[in-house]
Amino acid sequence: MAARQQIVIIGGGYAGCLAANRLTRKAPQAAITLVNPRPMFVERVRLHQLLAGTGAPETPLTAMVPDSVDVAVASATAIEDGRVRLDDGRTVDFDHLIYADGGAAQAPEGALAVGAVDQARTARRRLAGLGAGATVMVVGGGATGIETAAEIAAARPDLTVVLRSDGEVGATLSARARRRIDRELGRLGVRIERGRYDGPDTADGADLVLWAIATEVSDLARRSGLAVDQAGRLQVGADLVSVTDPRILGAGDGAAVPGQRLSCQTALPQGAHAADNLARRLAGAAPAPYSMGYTAQNHSLGRRSGVIQLTRRDDTARRVWFGRRSAAVVKEQVCRAAKTAASTGRYVWLPGPR
């Protein structure tokens, strides 16, 4: 009898969990090990809720994947020739590997990164200790910054919340949707400022500064000698296979897939496609090219409002959007559906633009 194929998945986020669940069905003959530095799956789309004390985004990984998946709670320190080294001294051999080691949010001096779960917990404690009239500055005019500022302002109306952005707030939205965002933030008492944050000297006396710009990724691929792009993302071909090592496939924030932004909306289909291509390989078939189209950009504005911007498949904004309570309901459903997909491996998506 042939030995079981050993599959290692690095990263227990949306892409990694979905891939693990999908492979248990499509490649039941394989042995799967999921490597993650924490025993918890983190809904990164809810980290602003963790910070504001309005939600709990963590679920044990053992509740997200089947018992047949071996969960190794450790950080991968190096990917070698058919072997992954872990920071607890163990090594895990692999025949195939899915690299889903995604975002690694970092903040400049004097700020805490919303996108890093440990820093979000610290920010939650500091936020809880602020007295009435204190000022919280949120840096970043994208979705994370908008949602964080709104969530805090709605939960703590006794605080002054400032949203600072170097560019236009909600720049990827249509003009009418941006105006709605501005009105909703204003209704919550959020003050919008143009400018940069370059350290404590530029905090303008804020009692807490939150960094809501997430562009950094894990440097594991670079440290392991794999080909990466300028941002450190694993370079992959059209089939999500590493250009360095054909045994490795990339998915999620840490994979350099053209035209894809960092989000669970891209991590989920990439995790699914990487699993599908690996299953094809195990069955002796050739991998298929990856294609994915966007549908919307979803913003929560506290627990009772939001803005949903419909998009073309290339992620550019359409004229159609909607807001208020119905948008909040849709955003919540989207978040729940993303977690369900990660925990079941079942996911379908639109192909990309032609």
C-alpha cells in the first residue's frame, strides 16, 4: 500500500481553514497538518469589534476543522526541502504544502495595529480605561479605519474619535457612497482629518492611536528562500503554484495574486482553489488556472448601520449601493457566511473579468 501523502497547511485563517476542510473531502487519503501560532481561528473582519468590546472574533481551531486534521499550534520558522521547521523545535515533513501565512499587521511607534489580534486586545484594555472626553485617533481611510472609528464612536459616545487619512476616506467607493460614509461618521461624532501619522509627535495629543492600515505580510516565504514580490508575498503562477517549488501553492494575503486585495473575499476563493488544484494533482490531473471576480465592498458603521457598495468584477465601484440598517444586516450575514465557508470548505465564487 502506498504511503499517505503528507499535506501541510501553514496558516489557520480563512484560506487555511477552508483549504483544510475542502481537502478532507476531496483528498480523504491524505494526512493533513494545519500549522498556526495560536489555537484560535480569528475572524479578522471582526477585530474592530474585539477592540471596541462589541464582539468576540475567536473560535478554537479544533472547532473549525475535522478531527482528522492535525492542528499544530506553533509558528513556522522555515520552509525547507519537504520540511517545515516550527518554533517549538518540531519539524513536519510534507509532500505538498499550502502557504496561507497571511497578513502581519504592524504599527509605527506610539500606535496599536487593529489588524493584529494581540495588539487589538491591548487596545481594548486601553480603550476601556479611557475616561470621558479622551481622544482616540484611528489612522487609515480604508474599510478598516472607517469601521474601527464608527465602532468605537457608537460604543463609546463619551470619547472624541478622530479618523485621520492621508487620502480621501473611502476612496474606492462611489461618490454617493462616500458622502453617506461621511454623513454617518458625522452623525456618530467622528471627526475626519487629512494628514499622516508618523509617530507620537504627530498624534496631536490623542490618548490612544490605532493603526488601521494593513499592508504587511508574513516574511516566512522570504526567509525560506522562496520567490516573493516586493511586498514579501509568495510569487505564484496562474494556478497558484509557487514559481520556486511546485509542491507549494499559495493562498490568501501572503500570495502575490495579481488584481487581488487583502480581504477574506479573496482569501476564501484562493484557499478553495489551492485545495482543488492540490486534489487534482493527487488524482493525476493538471492544475487549473485561478480566476475570481469581486461583487461588493462591505462596510459596517457600528452595529446598526453600514454601506454596501456593489462592484464590477475587477473591484471598481458601480453606481449601485445601499446603506443604513439593511446594509448592517447584509454585512453581518457576509461575516457569518465567511466563517461558515472556512469551517465547512464549501464555497463558490464568480470568475474574474475577461
